[in-house]
Amino acid sequence: MSKLNHNIALNNALVKWWNELAWQGIFTTDANLNIYSWNHWLEMRTGYSAREMIGRNLLLVYPELVARQLDRFYDQALNGQVAILSQSLHGYLLATPPNSSYSTLTNMLQSARIAPLIEDHQVIGTLTIIEDVTEKVMREAELQHQIESIERAELTWRSTHARLQHLLTSSPAVIYTCQPDGDYCTTFVSNNVMAQLGYPAQHFLQKPKFSDSYIHSADVPHILAELPCLFVQGYHLLEYRFLQEDGSYRWIRDEMKLVRNPDGSVQEIVGAWYDITESKNTQAQLQEQAALLNIIRDAIVVQDLKKEILFCNKAAEKLYGWKAEEAVGKNSNQLLYKTVIDQVENANQTVLQEGEWQGELYLSAKDGRDIIVDSNWTLVRDERGNPKYILTVNTDITEKKQLQTQFLRTQRMESLGTLAGGIAHDLNNVLTPILMSVQLLQLKLEDEQSQEWLDILEANVKRGAALVKQVLSFARGCEGERKLIQVRHLISEIKQIVKETFPKYIELHTDIISDLWSVSGDATQLHQVLVNLCVNARDAMPNGGKLSIGAQNIYLDENYARMNIEAKVGHYIAITVSDTGIGIKNEILDRIFEPFFTTKELGQGTGLGLSTVIGIVKSHGGFVKVSSKVAEGTEFKVYLPAVQENVIEQLENLQLPQGNGELILVVDDEAPIREITEIALQKYSYRVLTASDGIEALALYAQHKDEISLVLIDMMMPYMDGLTTIRTLKRINPNVKIIAVSGLISQFKIEDFESINVKTFLSKPYIANELLTTLHDVLNV
């Protein structure tokens, strides 16, 4: 027994010694995690003495172990497993209590090992060993940081070295250094010297004065005479011929610069050799060609890609007033084109992209004279296909343009657009009710005398419409031989022209019905109409877009013809040319058919394209309609009378949609239009209320809003216009159904209608089918 007691005492002493002297935190628990031992290291760093801790439950003292899910490691230990906690994952195991004077533990990085205590093959508790690895981790981190810094520095050095080597190798210049003494021995040459001059770099380094023996003898005196300038100015430039290995000479431009020591003494010479053989040959060729170019009357200017003038002939001297020696070496934009720099920059970009450019330029000569030239630019390439320089041939058309301007000024007539913009609405309002009344009376009065009077009335109204048409006509029409023409074939020819001559970024679409009717006309003139419209569409899409050409058969009834002074009752072919280009502003839409009116740059168009179109179409008995939205595109619709022999006549009495007693509020300031519209709607089973202005319309709508199914409203009225009236109606009833009507619908911005949610429009004049069909569609949405 005494031996057993001795062993127990010895064991307790060893445990006490270990607990006191260990450089680690050690504590044990029983199977319920009640603390059994707590060493001095822990006492110093947790603020808890062994007396305080022994017997207390670990998870009650440190409840955050559960919150941090670290209690699971003790479960593993109680199941006989050893758990290791890494500072990189968990940071620390035990934290300092808030009321403790010790604060180092929360900043300490800890690694911990939790092991089971086993007795007689049973787990009776746990053993936890905590090690402070803060300093170790910091040392490792610092070491890793230093290693990474060294690696980054090495990588940067390697990258810089590689870039420098690449620059020296790929540079068009051969870089060299040499001694500043009398021998000028080479100390460094970049490796690209082999590609430039045919010699390896070692030849220059191993043979003193190697380069001197390969310089053309005729150039040596010039070099020796100018070399002292280098030591006076600190830099200098020389040009000389250098012998290649194959026996030929290359022209070299040698740009030299002195490198000095801090005390001002010369350390070395740094230089760059450029091969300028091609440039020298070009200058020689230009000089050879100059004599030939000088006999040409057109002004010829050759400039490089940096706009530096290389050559100008005698005609250019005479036209611009600048002598060749004054112009050569100067920037062409600043000397010749300073008044049209933007246009010339566009021309320069075009010639670089497409190889050529043509246009008119308005320039100023040296003495201030205004000159106009027909300018043709051509990109000249070298034997490898690379752009070399730009050849400009300018023809003086100043006198021609002045005469043309005077002629056009004397021939210019008052434009249709200006006149139509002021009277179109009133003319439509005057003619519409008369013609509609004649139609309705012809249906109602069937006796011969009434029909005769109505025919006289209709004839005189049409005569008035014809007079208006003459007033609005800005061309006399085009005479030509009329033949039966298949419009489909004309469009096929235009399609081929567009594909072959228009830029590839313009996408062409065609939509032509298979049984398209024929027309009687002059094929050449109609061909010109389509060409002009397609060219305008192309010019409206400088950045590309879609050009669409379509054709369809259409029948225009009496109602449409009475409301459109250009149209006649009958069968037509409608040819549509539309684009997705920049569009036409509303304020100029009515002027586009004026002779000489154009929105293109000066010299880019005559302004006669659309006036030619309208003249030809009118001479063929047709008319043109146009619609456009800015930034969305433009659509031209050409109506040509179809040949009756080839047309299958349609039924005269069209089946128009009938109403069902719906109450329609008609708002228009013109009494005849109100009356004829009321009669027409009542004829097709609608009930009608009429108002002469917006104020009266609001009063009637407020009184009958539960009965009124739809409001048909004119947009141009006195006192309260259509837009204001619609906005007020929308406040009364946001769901009110509205059809907007105007003879000048293009004057209104589409945003105005969208803001009040009006999506249905009728343009005066309109046919009965359009009115009734639109009414039926809106009511049945």
C-alpha cells in the first residue's frame, strides 16, 4: 500500500509540475465537461484561477463555445476521437471574459488539441491543450509576404525586360549606342539590325568603326562636316546610304543624342537608325512624274497619310496661289482646306476606308478668292497593298457653279410646300363637305333632272379641285411615249442596281404581289422616279439600315377621291419605298417637294430629286404620299393609275360596316363637315351629336357621357384645340374612345398623342370605307 501511495503522490507531483511549467494551456474535464484541472498558463491568460474553475461546467463558463459550434469537438473527444482546431479556421478556442483584466487572449491566435481521457478502455473525460501560435503565424506571414514581394519584383523585372526586348526587336528603328570619342566604337545594337541592314549585331560590336566602312563614300564628307553639330546642340539628324550584305544601298536616317554624366561630360551617344529608302524612292518618282503632271490643267496635290503635302503641280499653284516650295511640307488642312476641315476629315476617312472620295469643296485661295472645286481623292497603295499617300485632283468649277446658281435663281418658283402649308387644311375643309354632299345626294335623288344638276355641281367642284391642283403643281409634267409597263420588271431592275451600287451595310427588302397590275407610262421616267427615291433613302441611312420596296394593287373609291384632290376614283398601283434612316422633321416635311430645297450638305444635292419625282408621277396621272418620323425612317408611297384592260373590276357598292345605334360625338369647327359626317354616320345606323369646338364638346360629353360610345374630333379648332379637348375628356373619363382627325396630322408630334393614349388617327381627306372601318374597329376593341 505504501508503494501505491507513493506512485499516486509521484503522479500528482508530475501533473502539478506539468501544469505549472508548461508553455501551453492545459485543462481536463470529466465526462460531463466539468473542469477537473486548470493549469497556471490558463490562469495567467484567462483571468480565472484554478480554484474558480475546477468543478464548474466548461460550457457554462464559455457558452460561446456552443454558439460557435465548437462544443462538437468535445463530443468527438467523448466518443474517443482526437480533435484538432486550427487557428486559420477558428482563430481561438477560449476568450477572455469581459470583466477580466487580461485582454491578450482575444487577440491571440490559438491552435488546440482536444483528446479523450481513457481509463480501463473507457472515456472518463477530456484533455485540452492550447498553444499560442500568434508569433509563429506572424513570422510565417511576414516571411510569406517577403517571398511574395521578391517574386513580384522578379516578375516585374522579367516582364519589363521582355517588353524592352520586344520593343527593341519590333521597333522600326535600330537602337544603338557608341563611344563619344574619335573612333565612335559601337557598344550596343538592337537585334532588329539583322532585318534592317542584313548584318548580325555582333559585327558592329566586334569590328571597330565597322559602320564607317559601309557608308557610301559620297556621303562621308557630308557626315564629317555635320557631326560636330551633335556636340554643340546635344542632338543631330543625318541621312546617308548604307551598304547591305547583298551589295545594294539603303537610305538611313540617323537620329543621334548625347547622354551626359552628372558633371556634364559626355558619357555616350544614343542613336536610332530608320530605313527611309522607300520614302526616298517615292520622292524621286514624284519628281520624275512632276513634269508630266505640270501639263495637266487640273490642280493635283499629293499628301501623305499625316496630311503633309508632298507635291503640287503648276495648276495647283495657279488655283490656290501657293508656290510649290511654300506648300510642300505643310499640313494640307491648314493651308488649303482650313475653311472646310470637317468636310475634309470626312473625305479623308472615306478615302482610307473605301479607297476614293468625290465631292465639291468650297475653298479660299491665298489671296482670299472663293473657289469651288470638284474634288476627286484616290488612295495610292504600295506594292504590299498598304496605304501610301493620297492623290487629290481638283477641277475648278467656280464659274460653272456661279452660272448655275444664277440660272436656278431666275427659274426658281414659289414652292408648293409653302403654299400648301397655309391653305391645305382650309381647302380640304371646303371641298370635303361639298363632294360628300354630292355623293349622298346622288344616292338619294334619283330623278333625271336632279342627277343632271348634281353632275354639273360635281363637275364644277372637280374643276375647282383641278384649279387647286394646278396652283399646287410645281412642275409642268413630263411628256414621253406611253407604253404598257410591268412595274414588277422596273422594280427588279432597281433591285439589281441597289445590290450592285449601294453600300453593303444597307439591307434591301422587296415585297411585290404576284398579280400586280400594269400601268401606262414612260419606262425611263418611272425608272428615274424609283432611282431618286432609293438614292434619297440611301442618303438617309449613312450608318446603314433597311431599304424596303413594295408594290400592291389598290382601289380608291369616290369618298377618298373627293377628299384628296390629287386622286381619282379607280384602280391604282401603290409603290412603297421606305427606309429606317434619320427621318424628316415635321417642320420641313411639307417643303421636301419644292424645287431646289434640300437638307443635304452644300454640294451634296441639287434639291431637284423629289420635285422631279412629283413632276413625273403627276404627268402619269398619279400622286405621292409621304410619312416620316425622326430617327425612325421615312415612307414614300407612289400611286399610279392601273391600266383598265388588265384590271378585274371590283364591286361598285362595297359592303361597309354598319353601326348598331351607337352614339358618336363629332367635333369639328367647320359646319359643312359636321353636317355631312352626321348624314353619313346616320346612313350607316349610328346616332350622332355634333359640337363646333372643344368647349361645346366637353359640355355635351358631360351631359351624355354614359351614352356616347366614341368621340370623332378635329385637331385644329379655335378656342380649344383637339389636344386640349382630348386631355380634358380623359380627365372626365380615362377610358373614352377617341379618333383624332386632321388634314395636317404631320404637324403634331407623336409624343403628344402617346401622352394622352390616343392611338387612332384619320387624315383628311379620307374615304367612307376608312371612316366606317376605323369607327367599327375602335368600337369593337
